[in-house]
Amino acid sequence: MSSIVNMDTLGSAEFHTDPFPWAYYEGAFTDPDKLIEAFPTTGFEWHSQRRILEAIGKKGSDAWYQHNVATRALLELGETKPHEPGELDDIWLQVAEDLTSAEYRERLTDLTGVDVRGLQMQAHFWRFDEGAFFTPHVDKPHKIVTHLMYLTDNWTREMGGCFRVLSSDDPEDVHTEIPPTPNNSLVLRRTDNAWHSVSRIEMGGQRSRKLLQVWFWGE
């Protein structure tokens, strides 16, 4: 069976070093339309900070919207079998198989220059709802390599939710802005200056920014 994760486009992505190590490419999947249609709707949990803020009466505050994000596992940390597979379409089971393959790790190792072949991996579905955003931040040191694959249908830059590669911790110091249009993908290698953010999703659109996010974890 041919892979759903497009190994060829991943392997041919251009890797940048300015302002930190990252790559962008198109064509993350070989059948994105089917994946968009089959994107799961159950099993999501809201960001813990959102739940806390809601519990103390801060629902609708700026901080609450910052965490108006829900996630669902495809592969839990270090696991090779999909999480709750009975709730997933068969095509997502194939994606899980692709992600746990030796070829996928080889492609990312070659692209990033980081040997991820022996690292533990985790893959989650993410859903950013209206008003959601992420402020400038650098990932924690144990998050070595991150792979983002967007599956948001009919999205434009004006709708927000754009990934911003930043040259510093200044939110206006934008080096590159990438909208979450379907089948776009980003690979990030964690460094102390790998500042990035997500622009706020427009209000009232009743649309969600959807993606699959893969992490490789160090000690």
C-alpha cells in the first residue's frame, strides 16, 4: 500500500537556517481531501489552561481565547498503535503506520540534521477555534523536532491562524508568515532562538484551524 504521508515532498523540502532551523513545503499528504473529510470530531480535550480559566470565570477573556484549542491523540508518546482506533477512519490508521515507519524517521533525520531515529514520537490532532492564537514562544528544550501538517479546508490568510516564524520575541518581528491552507507543512528544529507564534483566528467565522502535529522528544 502506498503511503498517505508524502515522503517524497518531505524529503525534498528546503531547510532554512535563518532565523532558526525550519522548513516549509506543500503536499504533506497524497490524499488531503480524504483526510480533511475524515478529520476526527470526537475524543478532543480542551487545553488545560482554557479549562482552568473557564472554571474561575475568565471565559471569553484574552487569555482564554489564547488557549481556545483542543487536541486528540493519534499516537501517544512512544506508542506504535493508534489511540482509540475504533473512532478513526481507516485512512488515519494508514497515516499512523506511515509515521511509525523507518522511512519517515530517515526522511526527517536527513532534512533536519537531527537523528530522530531513536527518539520517542507523539502525534496529535489539533483544532484551533475562533479567537485562538499563540503568543511568541520557544518550545521547551525536550521538544527536539516538530512536524506540522495542515488540513484546514478553504482557508485564507485573512482568516488568521497563520504560523509566524519570528526573528525575535517581538510579535511584530515576523520573518515569514504561513497560512494554514490545506496540505501545507512545516518542520521546526528546536533552538533557544526559535521564536514563533500563531496569529489570532477571526471571530464569528465559526471555522476551525485543523492540523496534525508530530513531536520528537529528547531527554
